[in-house]
Amino acid sequence: MCNLETEGTKFGCGHYKVTRKLRKIDCFNQYCIHSVYHPRNCPDCHCERYFGPDARETITHRTADYCVSCQYWFKDGASQRR
């Protein structure tokens, strides 16, 4: 599974949002579609399609605000279903 080195924003809720992908770190595995070793003509490809966790996250901006996902639940006063 290949990984990325990224830059992004760190929110007050603790989440990190990628703003720029700097470079890919190749896993050199023929079963990973992002690798240079994956064959171009892979028949009926069921190979790994997702990147692994970021190898390095460089925080370029910090904010006390919550991310969009958390804002609804923690800041806007979402009420419990009745």
C-alpha cells in the first residue's frame, strides 16, 4: 500500500484536512494500483486501490474552529432524536 506526504490544516477538533499532496511513497508491490510495479494490463483488477496512512503530515495552518463534519455535532447544538 503506497503512502503520501501531505500538507494540511489542523482543526480545533483534532482532525487534519489535506490541502496539498507533496509526493507519493511507492510500496513497490505488484498488487497495489498506485505502484510502479503494478502491471498496466492487469486482467480483472482486484488489486489494492487505497493509499495507506500519510507517511508525513505537515501542518501549514492551525485553527481553533471545528472541521465541517464536527461543527454540526459539537458547535451547532445538534439535538438528540426523540
